[in-house]
Amino acid sequence: MANLKAGTSSSFNASLAWYMEDAMQKEWQAVRNHRLPDDDRGAEDRRIMFAAIAQGVLRFLYDHRADLRSTEEIPQGSGHHRHTLDFTITETR
């Protein structure tokens, strides 16, 4: 079972919020040709925002996991191939 980490402003590394921050930095660099500052109040506000969004997205997916198509059997020759999705979430408030 996968354990998906939403992230918080105080526990950011290897979280969905960190990936959002990383993508924002890359897009900003590509469009504006310079990096976003990472040592000012704006960076802290951005991390809080990404953590809140990540927590909301993962909480929504977790609360609606029964609505997600999580198992699918695919015929393969004489047998079947099966994929199953299951996850938990950590670090939400």
C-alpha cells in the first residue's frame, strides 16, 4: 500500500506540496528566466498554500476512494493481469 505525504509547512520534503513547489519553480524559471526567491515571506506563503492544496487534494481522494476505479482485470493470453490501487495519507491537520 502506498503512503502519500501531502506535506505541511514544517514537513515539506518528499511531499506532494514539495512537488508543487518544484514544478512552480521550474515553470517560473522557464517563463521569467529567473528563479523565485526561496528565502522570503513570499516563499513561506507559497509553501503554506501548496501544503494546504496538497492536503485538500489527498483528503478528497482518500474520502472518495470508493468512487475511484481501483481494480481492473486485463485479459492476457490464458491468464489475467490485475492492478489494485490502495493508499493512505499522512501529515494532514
